[in-house]
Amino acid sequence: MRKTILSIVLVVAFFNSCINSKKEENILKNNQVDRKEINLKSKLHIYTTAKDTELRLSRTGSQFFKKKVQTLETETAVFVNPKKIFQEFLGIGGAITDASAEVFSTLNEQQQNQFLQAYFGENGINYNIIRTSIHSSDFGLGSHTYIDEGDSELNTFSIAKDKEKRIPLIKKAIELIKDDLVFYASPWSPPAFMKSNKSMLQGGKLLPEYRQAWAVYYAKFIKAYEKEGIPVWGLTIQNEPMAVQRWESCIYTAEEERDFLKNYLGPTLEKEGLGDKKIIVWDHNRDLISERANTIFEDKDAAKYAWGIGFHWYETWTGGLPKYDNLKNINESFPAKNMMFTEGCQEGFDTERLHYWPNAERYGSSMINDFNSGVVGWTDWNILLDERGGPNHVQNFCFAPVHANTNR
């Protein structure tokens, strides 16, 4: 997936509300990019995914740009103005979790290669973004950290568990992605002893006396992964910082996240020679994203460390619609900051809905609206799960784009 700057907004109108087709287009913006002349003589390749057909990202034709003529309302048209440039497209990808790595390890060599090529190969969908967790999330066989419980000096820090299955899968993906890689990580919870509730589960807060140790933990993670040959592009501060979950979770108010960033995490990464790593704030739903952006980005001492803001799509759990307008407001209010979709999946796994078309429409609708709102990158959740939508150590089973039957 080459980083490309184009002058088009993702115009597809989802082809009559996503009923019949999807065109793959490279995207958009940035005030800071070189304003190049757009080559409108390039051939455009058309890929189609259509309901009630065998077409799934199938190459169905090609076109060239033509001189603009007045179109009719009944025609489908994409208009390109080469004088208008929007955000730079960072990429699209998904998360390699412990669960994904566990399931991948059950596949035979031929299946593994087929899977990797489909996701990361030049003839596949060409993912270039990878997200992973800093120690455990709910998607795995159990909770774990990289240190012995109570080790506030982090003397026992080790990523040995990740080397068993997770890192080998990440390395196989990187071999295909090559230089286009964008690899970032997110913590779900600090170790239990660092938290107010003395548990990695059920929320709780980072205790003040462990803020510095926790900041150093991120630095140790980055250095350990890079020692394994995995270049770390960046990280998010906390996965879903306003959600008390039955799995790994930790609560930060907007002010608490701001202060941890400017007083601990940002300075610590700089001190450790990691000041070039991109830091993403929020990493939660679109509904409360504006408050988080205002609180952090309007504080210059915090904002200088923040590359941008990340978000998920789960705000619809309240019964409302996706809050795309909040993204547009942030893009207008803080044009120097980037927006990244950091997680989304279809919740509530059900084997009867493995090929349920509205699940695919949810992805398409989110991508189109997010990119049109100024988003630079889009990250799916688990890239692979088993026949139950796991493994998940608290039975929070969900859908992934690919499921493997590990019973065969």
C-alpha cells in the first residue's frame, strides 16, 4: 500500500447506500504535504464487492479520468480537482492480538501463507498498519504483564511471552509490508499493583506513585520490540480510557490523560531517545472525542507530545448513530493534529451471521465517513479469530474478517 496523496474526497456515495459495489481509492489531505501536481493520466483499477454475487474485492475493470462534462443525477461519477489536496493517507490495517496469534499457530503452512498473502501481500488487500497490545488484552488465553507483580523498578521486564506466538506472526506480516509498515501498540491496563483497584480488570485508575514507572514501561516495550527487529511507529496512551470493562481496563479522565502525557509519558520517551514515536490520545469512541481533544490539544505543554487522536466505533451501543460530525469538528479545530481509527469490530459473535451483509456495510460506511472527515489511517480489530469468535479469556467473543475452525 503505497503512501499516496490524492486530491479526491472518497466519493462513492457508497454506491446507492452500499448495495452493490465498492471502489478502492487512495485518499487525501495535509497542510504540511508537498502540493504535487496530480497525475490524472494514470489508469484507475476498479474493484467490486457486491451482495448476492461472488464478487469480493474482485477486479472488474479500469478507467481513465476524462475531461469534466455535466453529469446527470442518474449517473455515478467521481470528480477530482487536482488543485485541492487533503490529508495524507497513512494506510489501513488490523490488530495482531494474542488471540490472532494463537489461532494462526493452529493453521498448516499452506493456510498460513494463504492468510498472510490475503492480508498483507501485493495481490491481497495490502494492509500496512498493525496494532498490538502492550502485554495482555481480553483477546488471549489470560491476563499477563511483562514484569513480576510488585516489581516497581521493572527489573524483571521481559517480552518472552510475546516471542512465543505473537511476535513471529508480526514478523511474517512485516516481511510482506516492508517499508510501508505503521506499527503501533496500546495498553489495556497497567499491572494490578499499580492500580487503585489492585486488578487489571474492572477499570480502576493508575496510582499517582506509579505514573513514572508506567511511563518507563512504555519505553521498555518499544525498545524490546525494536530489539526484535520490529520498528515501533507509535503508541496510544490507553485503550478505551472511559470504559470499566470486565476485562483489562483503566480509567483516565481527560485531565488525567493530559497530565500523564505532559508530565510523564512525553518527557520519558524524549529522555529515553524515543521522542520521534507518535503518541495517540483518547483511543475510545467518537461520542466523547471532542472533550478529550479540547482538553489535551489546547494545553500546549501536552499537545506538543501528541501526534493526534484515535477513536473506535462503539458509540452506537447507546442506540444512537455514529458521531462522524465530531471528527469533522476536530479536524477543523486542530488541523495540525491527525486522526486515526484505532479499533472496530462487529460485537456479539454468532455463527449464523458469519456472512451477514450488514456487517460488511458497517465497515464500508465507517471507512468512507471517517476518511471524508479527515482521518489518515484505519485499523480493524483482530485480523483472525477462531470458530467461537475467540479465544477471549472473559468470553467477550466477537467477529473478525477471518475465522478459522480450529476443531478440524
